[in-house]
Amino acid sequence: MGEWSTIEVARTGDVEILTLNRPDRMNGITQTMVRELGEYWTAKTTDTSTRVIVMRGAGRAFCAGLDVKSHAAGDDRPVFRPGEFSLSDLPVLMRSAPQPIIALLHGGVSGGGFAMALAADFRYAGHSLKMNDAFARIGMSGCEMGVSYHLPRIVGEAVARELIYTGRYVNAERALSIGLVSAIGDDDDLMVLAQPLIDDLLAVSPFGLLQSKRTLNQCLGVDDLETVISIELGAQHECQQTGDFAEAIEAFVEKRPPRFRGLSTGVS
């Protein structure tokens, strides 16, 4: 990965913190940001050292969506060009990343920012949250960047229709009540709020966690129970080949924490 101009990447142990870093523009999305995020998420698919990714925004917002001023001026606006990353690639790349993604949301979370938040595995919100599916409010379909896939699965069909059709804003309290976020807290304490989850994710088998995300993503697209069970059994077989299951049983008997193998030793 090269030098970034719109994102910032930091590391704490096995946890990587991805920060959208255009605070003067409420982290508005430009073509440069799309490219940099595309490169970042693509690199994560083969990264066996990063176990959890925390995604957040610098300044007073997570991501207010498209940088409208840049787009109107024709300056670095996100447009599809063959061979380049597009906005719609980002949620697909996020779901393909083997690491669980925790989105820390505050301030404006709209349009493309809303879609990226939905593509994360977990969401925590600050009290300043103002979140919406903005596409319907700018003359576009509210179904964009995977919103029509993720949102009904998170909040149910009726609420999803309301938010997609109207572009209504959701504050932190309502986001929590409809299951859009897992917890809410002060904007400055979101990392602290998410830390118990991070600790739990780091405590389980790295390969087992990878398989859990991969298998759940596959099964969410399947309606047939027998097919789902077949996918699950295949994933369990691969997990058993790592020796982590045997290690967990031995650790339980010996009353000690298990010593799981890293992702680089897993079977893929």
C-alpha cells in the first residue's frame, strides 16, 4: 500500500484502524477516496496479520456521502472508468475481506457513507449520529451500493422500505432501537465502547473467525436449509484441519486459554 491522501491507516497489535481522512469535507467521497479504499480492501483479502478492522471518520462526521461540490465542479468526482474501482465495488470488497469490520459512526453518515456502514459487520454510534440513505433525496434510486441487500437484512423489510423510499434521517436512539447499531455512546468514547467486542473477536480462533464470516455471507444468499447446512459442514471440516478444535478441547480440560494458530497456518 502506498501513501494515502484521503484515508489513514494505523495499527494496534492485530487490530487495524482505517480512518476516512477528509475532515474539512466531512469525509466526502471523491474518486481518489474510492481508489484508495479499493486498494486498501483489496490488500486485506490476503492479509493474514490483521484480525480486526475498525473503520471511522476524522473530524465531525463518519462520511457525509458524495462530495457534492467536487462532483458539481467536475473535480475528482467518482465516475466509472474501465479498470478503476467504482463506488459499487466498495461494499463488495468489504464483505470479501476476511476480517470482521467494526464501523464507529458519528455525525453525518449518508449516501455512500451509509452504504459502507451497512457493509461493516458491526456498527457503534455516537450520540451525534445523523444517518440516512440520501440517494432518494438527490433524484436517484435509494437502492445503491448494496443498500437494498444489507438494510432489509439488518432492520427488516418494513423499516428498510421507509428509509430507502424517503431518505429519512435516523438518530442514534432510533438506530439502536431498530437494530441498525449495536450500542450508542459519546462520540469520543466509541473505541472504548467497541473494545469488549474487539477483545472477544481476538480471543477466538483466527481461522474459525474467518470461516464464520465467509460462511455466514454465503448462507445469507441461500434460502434452502439443506444447502446452508452443506456449506456449514464444509467450513467446519476446514476448521478441523487446523487443529484449533482439538486445541480448544485440550485447553478446556487443562483450564487454560487456548493457543490458536494464526491465519497463515489455516486451510483455505
